Amino acid sequence: MINDGFVRYSREQEEGDIDDEESEEAESQLSRLISALANSLHYVTDTFLWHFENDTTESRGKIVTVSRKTYRLNRISKISPLELLNRKINALDYDDALVIAKTYDLDTDVIYQAQWQDAEVSESAIHDYLDKIHDREWVLSACIRTFSNKPDLLRLLLNYGLKDTDILDKILNNGASSNKDEIIKLLREYPFKVNSEVKEFLGKLHISEKDIIICKYRHYFFKYLDRLRTYEVIVEEKKKHDIENGSMEDFEDNDGWVTFVDYASTFVDDYAVFRDLNIAALAMDYATEEFFKGLNVLFTHHGSETLPYRFTILEQIPETVNPDDYESFLPSVILNSNGELVERLWHEQPWREIDWVDNPILKQRILPNVSEELEVGGIKLNPVEYPAQSTLITKWYIDRAHKIDSVSGQVDKALELIHHGIRKNVMNLGTLEENLDMLAKLVYDCYPNLDSVSKSMSLKEFEALTEAEIIRVFLQYTDEKRIVSDIKKFIIPFLRILPSRRARLNHVLKDDIIDKIPISEPESKPLDLLYNYILDISSSNLKLVCTIFEASKPSLDAQERIIVSDEDLARIALACLYGNSRTDNWQDMTRIYECLPIFDEVSDESFDINSLQNYTPYEFFSLFKSKNEIQLQGIIDSLELHLNAAEILTRYDNAVPLCWFLQSSNDYILQKQLCIQLARRSGSGPENDEDRFKNEDEWTLLLKEILNLHENGKGVLSKISTEEIYKIFVSSLLSYGKFNLARKIILPTDQPQPLDITVAEQLVIDASREFFDNAPSGNMYHGYMKLAYECLQILPISDTLQSEIEFIEATHMLTEQKVYHQPGILIHPMQIRLAPNKLDLISRLLSTNEDAYYDSKSIMELAKKLGYRNDKVAEVKVMAMLADAALRDSNLNFAYNMCIDIVKIIKTISNMRNNDKKETLLDSVKDIAWRICYEVAKQDIFQNLEKQMILMGYALAMCPSDQAADILNIWRKIDNEYRLELIRKSNEKSLEKPKLVKPVVERVESSLLTPLLKGDRIKSVFSRFF
């Protein structure tokens, strides 16, 4: 402090590093700070301590003048010149630094280096500083590291550094060779064209580490100069690109203002990154961003770095981009001087001539760690030969088209790519072009508004289709309105390209190239594919087929027809008709028939279609292929006959497929079945037409139609005789209860009888029995039984008919008597007919109805109507049943009388003469007779011993020998009782005179008492008396 003032003396002033102005400025600032502090302190003392002072206010406010003096203190120090030089450089005192350097003979490089680092890049700075630096390696490094926001100045700097790197002569001087000058000239003029001698020389050449570094600098100077020019061009292209494509994206967000990127303001940073980027990777980015002008710059000016990876770069272009936008980048093929198909070279325009430093051998020595295998974003950049072979180009186009389709699904863009490839002479793309063209038509034209499988079909899936499947895919959703246009628009063009397509495939298969597609039948004609499709859908959709045939009529112009050949039209139509198994589309079949051509018959040659059997449409078509026009016309004529017959059958609800007429042409059974169905099913009528066949005219018309089908042995029912047809028809009439009409047909008054009376009689009987068997009740005055009864009366009554009538009457009687089949279940008419022994039915009747035996005449008549008329054995059996029923009712007199009637029948049979069956008949009836006589006679309740003995005698006379002894014992017992009865009556009438003739019993007894009478002897004795 001097004179109440603060004086600041800095060390910088002592050392002379700060000039006087800076010192004075520092002191001035310090004085102002001290003054501000003093005033603040005065304010405090005046405010808080004024009452402690004796001075008045005026004295406190008086200004005091203080004098101040300043002194400078200098110090002399001793330092080295180099340190002083560094201090001057750090103080940016470059002039003094140069003086010091020159005075003390120091290196001036550090001064110029410092000045270069502080200076802006300019031409003068280069000459003022870099030219004066002796360390040229440092200069090269400075030229590499220094940036400027002005491209021209940066280019100037790089070129300046480049001039100091041409050391080829120096390098080669290190090698031992007699023709160094020639090698130098060769490397300068043709760096890439070196012979084996030069290669060997360069391989053994010794290059110092310093020279390698300089060569590296030369390499990078060239690289950065090239990159600078490229960057400038790309920036200009980006500006145009932004204006054209990206400038309006944020228009609304910026309140209507368009924002552009200021590339000049970011030049230094952008270029610093750009110059060291991998050009191939940058090209991939440009391809992804669709910046094709920038990509063109890279391909044109950096071909050596990008073209080996061109395929990988082009694959980064989004699959949704139109190939027209990058058409210029697509590889093309030319014929080279050797006659080989190779890739056309890109028109490269390098920024400079190739330098000796670019020689591959030297470059490997300079940059030994550079690898050609690169990877960007997980994508390997493997170099591809340039120019590539044609097959590789083809493969790339095929792979690219598949990728466009699989990733984007935009078939049109894949197709456009292949179109460009074909225009660029790329081989073996024809089939792929056709596939893409058809797939594009399928997706965009065939069903553009239909969300179907075909719209999502990939190219790979389409290529896997056979030719036949391609046709089906195009027509899978077609209809009657579209089928003709779809075939003309999609199918016919496809069929036209098939020959060349197949020929190409055969060539491809021989050459083992991947461009191939499976075909269905390589040897078949293309039109056969369409024919097979028609045959395939004919079974399920005949209307579509009909529409196709109507568009192929012979009356149309050939250009308008789908099927141009009349022969093919006839063959395919006939195959569709005869191969169709449906019976509900006769109208469509008739329409198809009307489309058939008419061939002139000029020969007797024909073909019997009836010789065919049941074939599929394909088999029919294959068969008809071998037929000529005349044979086809014969088949068409037969078709007309079959269609007319089919129409008749359909009208009567008995439709059959057309192929049936072929199957049944020589089959009697099939024709008879059809005739029966036609006669019987027609009468029932369709479900919605109950009034059909209610009058005789309709039946008469049906008979006429059936006879027309016969057509005197030439129709579809040719194997059935007319008599057979009448039999079937009359049987049908009878089954429907049309008895009057049946009588008129069987017994016509105006023409000969169509059927023999015996045949007619059998038809009537069969019909009656059918009614009988279906009758739920045996009541002959109601339902089916009534029809069965009435049916038998349409013809004159014969014995056979009478027996059938009587059987129905017997059934009626059994029904009225309520005969049961099982307890609680009445017997059914069918059970009556099927009963093996119908006499059992009479037995059930007598068992069920206790009083039924009283009406013995009705019972006997019932037996006759059941089929036992004139049957003595059955008559005896029934009488025995009646006697047994009476016996159960304890009506012994009725039973005795039945037995006596049985004996009378036996006597009648015994009196028969000249009858071979007499003995057999007698044996049968006697067996029945002795049993019933024995049963009646042995009853204890029998009051009339004489009748009892008579019946027992009959039993003894007719029984088997082994039964005689037992019956005789019973007879003797009855005889004893009878004798006692006579004695009792004799005692009562003792006055009466006895008769001279012995009674029968006594006469029999006298014989029976003989001890030698046994067995057959007993029967012989009784036979004489009974």
C-alpha cells in the first residue's frame, strides 16, 4: 500500500508476460472495487455511528483529497532460449518467437506448426506456414487432420499434401533390378497391368517404415479427395431429392413453412464422417432410402468399391419400390468378344486416373489388414465377380422376383422386374415371366374383389401348380356369366404359350437349370387341359359345361368359339353326357345336344354305342378320340334316342343317368327292373301331385310310352318282349286297384288279347295275394282284403280263382270268430296263409269258441275253403275235432253222432274201387277214427252202455294191434255192466218172453270168451261185426 492506496503487482508483470495496458486495466478494476467497498463502509458508519461523533453533519460530508503514487518494480530473470521460445509461442507472440529462433538457431517448425493450428485454412496460410515446415511427415498429417468449412480450401489442402507423397522412384530405388525405369513407367501408366517380373520385383522390394507411412498418406489423400468430390455431388443431389420428395413432409407442422436441411452448416462434421465411411455400406443405405441419384454417384465414381457388392446393394432396395425407379441399376447381359454371355459393365467415371499406390501388390504391403469380407447390419457383403456370368445374373433376377413377391406380395412389381431383365437380354426368364404374368392376372384381374386363396397365393406356390391346377385355380370361382370370358381371357392365352413353355422346360431340364415348372402330361395337347377341366366339372356343374358348349357351337365364327374343332366338340360333349351320373339336369343335357355338330354320313361304317359300359367322362373321351366323324354321328343319333327315353322316364319320376342306357343295352334284368319301376312307381305319382294317375287315360298313355321305349325291339327296352311289358303293366294296374282298366286290357273287345288267359289269371292271383298279405285284417268287406277279393273277380271264375276266393272267405270267417295267434293277439291274414297246417286254425277256433261245434256244417265248409275240399283225411280230422269239442262240452250224443259219421266215411272209402291210395287213405282215417271213438267211449258219464260198447267196438276194430288188449279189457268191463243192466231189466220184465235171436253183445262175447283169441284175432273178430 502506498499513500493509503492499494497497489497490485502481478507475477506476470514481473516476468514481462503482460504488457502495461493490461496491467493498468487490472489496476483500474481493482481500484474501482476498493472504492466501492469504502463507500459502503462510509454509509454504515454514517448511519449507525453518527451519534458517537463530535463532528457536525457538514463536517461528515466533506470531501477529502488523498494523493497516490504508483511505482513499478522490475525483476531480471535468467531462462533458456528454448523455454523462452515456447513462452512466446504460448503467448502467440510468433514474431518474437521467430526472432528468438533465428537468434539462437532454433527449429522454426514449432512456430509455423503453432501458427498453422491457429490459422484458418487458406492458400496463404498453406504457403506461409506449411511450406516453411521442414517436418514433411507432420505436414502430411496436418493436411489429413485439418478440416475447413469450405470444400475448395479443403481440396486445396489435400492436394497440397498429395504433392509430397509421390515417392515411387525413391521406393523402387531400394530394389535390385536392371530395368527400374521401365517398371516405374509401367506402374505409373498401368498400375494394374503388371507382368510376373514386376510382381516378383514388388514382392521382394524393401520398403522402409517411413515410406510405408508416406504411401499410406498418399492413399488417403486420393481417397479423401475422391470422397470430397463425391460428397459435393451427393449434397447437390440430396438438395434436389429433398425438394422433390422430402421437403413437404413437415409442411403443416411448421405452419405452412417449408424447412430445408442446411448442408453447408454441417459440412465439416458430415464430411468428417463421410470420408471414412464404407462406400458399399453407404450404397446399401442409399438403396434402402431409395436415394437412387446418390447410389448412381457411388456406382459411377466409386465402382471399384461398390460394384463387387452390387447384388447385395440392390437387394436392399425395398421390395415395394417400382423397378422402373431403379431400372438403370439392374444388371444386363451382352455377348463378349469370346461369344459368351456376360454382364454389361457399368459406365464408371472415376474422379482420377489410377495411381501407382493403387497397385494391388503395393497396396497389400501398405494396408495389409484390409479385408474384402464386410458385414453391415448383419448382412455379409461378399464380392461377386465383375462382370458376372449370365447364369448368375439369371439367378439374381429369379431370387429378387421371389423376394418381392414373398415380402410385399406385389406381383406386378416382380413382373416388371422380370420384364426389365428380359429387355436387358437376361436368359431363362421366360417361364418366370409367364408365371408372374398369370399370377398377376389371377390376383388383379381374375378376382380383384374376392378375398380368396388365389389372392394370397405366392409365386412359389403358383410355380408348384401343375398345368391342370393352374386352369382350376383361374376358374375356381367362375360362374355361368363369367365362364366364357374367363376362358377366353385367361385360359386360351395360357394354352397358346404351352408348346413353347414345354419346349423351354425340356431344354432347361437338359441343362439342369432351376427355371422349371411341373407339367401334368408332357405328351398331351394343350387343349386337352381345357377338355379335362370340362370333363372334371361336368359331373358337378353341368350348367357351366353347357355354357362352354354354347360358346362353341358350329354356327359361330371360329374366332368366337372356345372349342374350334367340331370333332373335339362332339367327343367332349358326348363324354360329358354319358359320363354324368346325375338325373336332374335333362334340360342342360338337351341344350348340350343342340350344340353338337351334324356330320355327313357317307359310309356304312358305324359304331354301336350300346357296346360301351359304365365309364368315367375321361374314359369316354379317351374312347371317343379314336372315332371318326361317321362313328361320332352314329353315337349322336343314339344320344337322341337316349335323351328322348330319359325325358319319358323323368316325366314319370323314374329318371336314370344316360350311362344306364349303355349298361342295360344287352341286360334283360336291368331293362325289366326299369319297366317294373316305371309301371309301379309312376302310379304312385310325385309327392306334390296327389291327383296324378287318377283317370284311365293317364294309365293308357303310360302304357303307350312304355311300348314306345320298346319300339318293336329297337328301343331302350329292346330285351323285353311285348307280352312281358303287358304283364308288368297289368300287374301294376292290379296293384293300384285299377281292376276295370286291367279287365279292359286283358280282355279287349277291339283287338286280340295281349295275354293268354292263364297268364292273366296268374297275374290276378299274384295281385290278390299281394293285397291279402298286406291286409291288416281278414275282413273281406274292408281295405286290402276287400281289394284282394274283388281282384279275383275281374276274370271268368275258374277252379283256381274259386279256391283263392274261398280262402279269402275262410280268412274272413276266422277273423269273425276272433281266432288268436297268441293269447291276446288276433291272428293276421299273412299268418293264416303261412300256417303249415291250416286245420290247426279250426282247432284254435273250436278251442276259443266252446259252442262253435254246434254249427258243424259251417266248420266243415270252413275246412273246405281253407283248401281241404275233397280231402277225406282233413274231413275226418275236422269231424274228430268237432267230436272232441263236444266231448269237452260233455255233449256225448253229438260226439257219438260225429263218430258214427266218421265210421260211415270210412266205410265209404272201403267201398272205393280202383284207387291206388285207398289203403294209405284208410290207414290215415282209421288212425283218427279209433282214437276219437275210444276217447268218447271211455267216458264214465256215458249213460247209453250200448252206444258206448258200439264206439269201443269201433275203436277196437280200427286200433293198432298193440292197443287191442287194453281196449278189449275196457270193452269187457262195459260188457259186464251191460249184462247186469240186462239182468236188472229182465227181472223187471220177467213175464216177457225172451227173444230167439241173441243180442250182438252176446254173440261177440261168445267169441271173445275163447281162450285162444289174442291180438290180431280179437281185431279180426270185431272187424266182422263192426
